[in-house]
Amino acid sequence: MEFRSILLGFSLYLVYFVDIVISRHTSSFVRSEWPSTDIPLDSEVFAVPKGYNAPEQVHITQGDYDGKAVVISWVTTSEPGKSEVLYSKEEHKYDRTAQGRYTNYTFYDYTSGYLHHCLVDDLEYDTKYYYKIGTGDSAREFWFQTPPAVDPDAPYAFGIIGDLGQTYNSLSTLQHYMHSGAQSVLFVGDLSYSDRYEHNDGIRWDTWGRFIERSAAYQPWIWTAGNHEIEYRPELGEVATFKPYLHRVTTPYLASKSSSPMWYAVRRASAHIIVLSSYSPFVKYTPQWWWLKGELQQVDRERTPWLIVLMHAPLYNSNEAHYMEGESMRAAFESWFVQYKVDIVFAGHVHAYERSYRISNINYNVTSGNRYPVPDKCAPVYVTVGDGGNQEGLALRFSDPQPDYSAFREASYGHSTLELKNRTHALYHWNRNDDGKQVPTDFVVFHNQYCSVESFFHIQQ
């Protein structure tokens, strides 16, 4: 028994060591060239459900701090109908009811349908629930699974998707993700890309909502806002930022004492997830700055050893696209990420994939010559997953040579998965959509920043 514990501990030490020092890699994979073409509006992937005023664009997200609640959202188009969810632990035997609310909005010449949001709380952990929305022949039924209780060894699998859009490549990404076995999505911003269409076409929010329903109606998508959600169009008379996003998407920001739905935190299984807004004020003394300072101070790594941060604009990026756009946020928050030993920072924005080593630039000082990131075992790994498939296409031009801090990079469409196995390690995999090609994608075993090798030996002995 003692020998097995020592052997396992040594294996984890090797994993931790490899996580820091393995060689850089720019993928040699050359993907087939084709444009990132929008799916036609009459495609079945955008189909409106049958029946008068049938609920559509159904999606769920976490509704509280610890995973015992969900918010179920949907749209009705002809009239409000009932903002009500019937639910139960038995299929077709709905014995509980939750009441929601609805709203709508206008944007230039577009008027949304009735946007319903319903909190379903006091749920049991690790339980499958069935739910029903709508009435009569137009009613629709779905299900979801609650996470295990917050616990340091609770296993859980996340998918990570960003910059999705609604193209054929977007569909490929979503289909690949749905076969991954992941239990919820960490979405790192840029949803529908409606701002890319004439007059900021709100219909593209509706098509996107129907597009993602195949996944988002059955498992929570944890939302981050990107630049394409800003939708500031003064020439159209629209000057309220994030207007469609904030009407359509809910976040449990009040549960983490945030003053804005743009930044918030949740705990899920063994993870503490912090969501930041790249496009809201974040410099010193702003509300987001004060909130993050307080949230990091109260993270309990004994209960949630995995500390994950989501944002849209990456802090480290060796692609020519959006180069250095995250620098001001890096200057504001990186020292905290190192101080509190954040495990992974996921971002999007750049339409390619890249993973860093554990590095930091917290000693940046132009006058002293400290201008470059250095290895730092207390720093997070930075992962860019902005390769969901949107119509803007891939960011093909990486800097050459590859920087020392960059571990793996490739310009292809895809998504990532993160499987938290226990308090000490997790399996991470980037999955290229073109998986029929016999070229390796990115895989690494992460060792938890808080649960050190020394503490592992202590626990095992």
C-alpha cells in the first residue's frame, strides 16, 4: 500500500513537472480551406417548433452559487403565454411548479418575442429532473441533470466553447461537443454575431437561440460576454451596451454579491468559476475590480480546489489577431491570479486555439528590463478557445518564432473539454473538428495549483 502511494505520488509529480516544461509546439496540421459560411435561414437547424406560440430557444444556466438551482429561459412569439415551468424527478409526472417572468426589447426596427426566465431552485444534487414549458399541444418537454454537491473530490466534465456564431463550422463544433460527454458549457463570449448583419439583425439572435437549444436546453451554459455582445450602434439610435445580451441571458450575479450580471462567480462540483467582463471597466477601484478582489479572497480551496477564470479577450496571445488587446486587464489582475494560484484562465476572441505554459509577467518593468513572461509554477495556464466557427473565419497568422510561453497553438475550429477527476488532477483536451485527420490535438494533465505534491503525499500516508 505504501509503495503504491509513493508510486502514484511520483506519477503526479511527473505530471506536474511535464505540465511546466514540455516543449513548444505549433501544429503542422493544415486544415482544408473552405469559407466559414452561414447556415441558410431555412435550414432545419433553425426550425421553429410546431404549434401555436410554442416555446423556442430554450436554454438553461446555473441559478445560484452552488448548483442547486437553474434558470430556464425560452421565447414565445405570438403572445406571452404562461411564464411557468412544471418539473419533476419522474418523466411526464410533473408535481412541482415554478413561476417566472417575461420581458422583451426593441433594437432599431426589430422587436423581440417574449423572453421568459424562470428560477427553479431547492433542487437535489446529482439528480435528473424533467421539465415542461408551454401549454396544450404546443407544450415541450426537456430534462437536465444537477451537479454533484460541492466537494473537493467531486468529478465533473466541462466543455469550453467560444466565438460560436451560426455557420456550418459552428454546427460541426456543436455536434462534436455534444458527443464529448461533458456536462455543462463554459462559454467564453461572442454568441450570435447578430452585429455582423445589416442593421444588427435581431432575427439572428432568434436563429442562434434555436440553434443551440439542442444542447443548452439540457445542460447549463455558463455565460461570458464578448465584444460582439456590446452592440453599440449610435447610427441606429442604439446606445445602450449589451442590450440584447442582457435581455436574453441571465447570470446568477446576485448570488456572488456582484453588482452587475457581466461579472459573477459560481461553484460547481469541485470547481470555483469566476466570470469576468473584458468590456466593462476593470481598472483599480471600479466595481469589477472591487468585486474580484473580494471573490478571490473568499474562495475556499478546501471545498473547491479548482479555480477557473473565464473572460473574452486573452491575456496572452501569440496570434497577430487581437495581439495585446488583453494587456490592460493582465496588468490589472495577473498578480491576483498568481497570488491565489488560479489553475486555468479560458478566453476566446482570437479565432484560433492556443495554450500557454504556467507563466507570469507580474514583475513587468520597462526601465529595469523585465519585459517578458517567465515560468511561474504559481501562475495559471492561459487557454484561448476562440475557434467555435463564426463567419469571420480563422486567425491564421501566428507570430514566428513561437514565444517561449506558448505551449501549443493551431488555427482550426473546435472546442475543449476539462475533466476534473479529483482534487489533485484533471484531464484537458482540445478537440479539432477535423478529427478524421491523423494529426494529434492538444492533451495535457493538469495538476491542481492548491493541492501540491507535498500535500498529496501527506494525505496518502
